Amino acid sequence: MNKPGLFDEFSEVSAKQWKQKIQYDLKGADYNDTLVWESPEGIKIKPFYNSEDVKDFEVLEQKPRTWKIAQSLYVGDTVKTNKKARGFLKKGVESLIFTVPNDQIDLVELLKGIEVPNTPIHFNFSFLAQGPIEKLLTSLKTLPTQLHLHVDSIGNLARTGNWYRSQKEDTEVLQRLMHLTAETDFAYPFAIDTTLYQNAGANLVQQLAYGLSHAHEYLNEFSTAFPKTAFKVAIGGNYFFEIAKIRALRWLWASLASDYGIDTECHILAVPSKRNKTLYDYNVNMLRTTSECMSGILGGADTICNLPYDALYHKDNNFAERISRNQLILLKEESYFENIAHVTNGAFYIESLTHQLAQKALALFKQIEASGGFLKALETGKIQQKIKESALKEQTLFDAGETILLGTNAYQDSNDRMKGTLELYPFTKKRSEKTKIIPIIEKRWAEEMEQKRLDNE
């Protein structure tokens, strides 16, 4: 780390010497009880880190990595969404994420007039059908671009409790899509959606292990010709831990993929978490999302898509979209965050966190695989139960006021009124449809508290 000669006039200080000095300054208080705390993942956090904390393992060297500012759009009307997308690209957006609700949407028409070779395109499909995607791939075959289909039938099973059609039919469609994308050099057919686990309350080790085991199911099925893949991750408010989480994810994927002879890096799309967002004092959400986007950038995500501050209760609106977009533009162009993922290299605290998260996640991954794999753990409800237990621990800390959300469980504005402004239902919805497995349900910390406040307005 140190340049030769730069600190030669200073004697080295060991971790033991630092600890002795701190213990002396504590005037009798216990070092471990006062300054060392334990994260929900079982990682003990010390007040200082030095080279001794990373001497027993190889540090993860991040490459200099640029990232794209992405904008999410719901495709209700093809023509209107296309016009809106082209407008975004003139205002600093570099990548587009289309949420497509049904197979009647003309994907080729949706991209009309968009400079596809210069604009990475992401699709979130609410269905699984070969026809529309095949037509899209055929139209783009001669264009060099980066296309992310975000097909994830296992993710749909975890989220809704059902396959799109059936496990057999979904696998057959995925197989055909793999053959189609294998003929191109630009398409990422798979995306492992780990945002569900974070937004439902899984801790960071669980998010990493479940995401890796989730991906491993596809590797087992399609290992002979596995294509490029992507991970979609939700970034929470624990700043340094979230940086380490993304770094650990990239290392874990590289380790797993190498066992299958795959040497391509995964693409990581990062979005802010919904779990800590609030209905009341909603402007604080802008501070939360800014910090979370910074974690995503420093962690080395390839694409960042911000969450508007009012996304919980408002439909799409120009003002909130502009603010969320400008947050990323300010980070990239005004704060010089364009190409800085490598600045975390050698940071003792972050390197230590990365290593510990990766090792703990790898151990949990091995447990899941030894017990029959991710699908079996979903079908038996083990994954759901573990996430529920983790979420309960988080909720207990929030309810006790130990986890603070400003304006919600601390420093409430008694004059804040929200009942008349709700365009969307901001709480967990009860579902009555029959499901194959117990679905994993997203839930925010503040929901019950906010419902009581709304009732009392």
C-alpha cells in the first residue's frame, strides 16, 4: 500500500499497539463491549482496521469500471413509452429498462428511433413467451448492442409462488431462448433477481448465498452452453456493507462460473432498496437513495437505476423522475464518480468485509446445495422461513427505535399529511390465489406505523 520512502521516518504501529492505546483512552471501559459491535450477519465490526486484517487472504482487486445511468419505464402504450424513452436519452440517461406487462407489446416498435448500438437495453417481462423475444432478437441481429432480457423463471416462482406456465414448459422456453441468444454476441438472456430477497428482509449473507444458489440452478440445467448472465441487486442503507456486498457477489460468481469453464463476468444492475423507504417525510428518501447509489457505484455495479423519492405512493411523474435522474448525473459528472470502483482496492475495512461476506455466503451456499439445492429449499419453505426470521429481527430493531428512519420512528412531523396524496397502495397486499409454493413477500419496515398514522389523520 505505502510508496517506498513515503513513511520511512515513522515507525510502524501494530494492531496490538493501537488497541492498547484505545483501551487506555477508554479509562476503564471494556474495549469489546464499548467499541465492537456485531452485524446481523454475525460479523464483528472493530473501531479500526489495518494491514493485519487482510494478511491471511488475497484481496479483491477491482478493475477501473464505468457505469451507466438507467431509467425505468413501464410500457403501457408503446408509442408514448417510445417517445418518453427518446426524451430521457436527451437528458442524461444512458440505459433504458422497460417493464413489459404482456406479449402484445411490439418490442421492435418500442425501440424505434432509439440508437440501440449506443444504448444498453433491459427488459423486465411479466410473462415468458418466445415469439416477441425472437422477433426482437432477429431485428437486432446485425446491430452491435447490449441487450438484457432479464428472463428469470425461478425468480418468478419465488416472487409469485408459481412458474410462468410449469417448470417443464418454462425450461423448454428458456432452452429455445438460449439457442436464439447463442447466435448473437450481445444478448444477456438471464438475470438473477436478488432484489426480492433484500426487500423481503434477508440479511446480506443470505442475499449473496440465495442469489448464487439461484444462479446455480440455471448452471445445472444449461451448463453445456451457459450464456452471459446478469444479477439485479437491491442496495440498502448500510453504506460500507453494501459496497462489500457487490464486490463479494462479483467474486462469488467468478468462483462458481470458473468451475463450469465460464470466464465471462456477470453484469450487475443495482437499484435502491424499498425496505427502508417511507411514506411520511418522503424527501428523506432522496438522501437514502443517494447514499445507496453511491454504494452501488463504489461496489462496482455496471448499471445504476435510481428509485424516485415518491415511488411508493405516486404514479410516474416528470418531477420525481427528473430528480432521481439528476441524482445520478450529479454523482457521475459533478462528483467525479464516473470511474471509481477501483478506489476501494486495498481499503482494509472494505476488503475485510468483502472477504467475510463472501466466505459466509459461500458456506451457506454449500449448505443449500448439500440439502438438495435452491429449488428444493424453496419448495420446502426453508428459504422463506430463513428470510422471515431475518426480517423479524430487523423489524424488532426498528419497532424498538434502535434502527432509525428519520421522520417516521424519530423526529416525526405531526403536521405531515399523506392520506389525500396516495395514487398507489404503498403497503403489502394480501393475495388469495393458489400457489405452488409459499411466495417470498416484500415488506417495508415502516408499513404498520404508517398505516396507524394514516388511520389517525
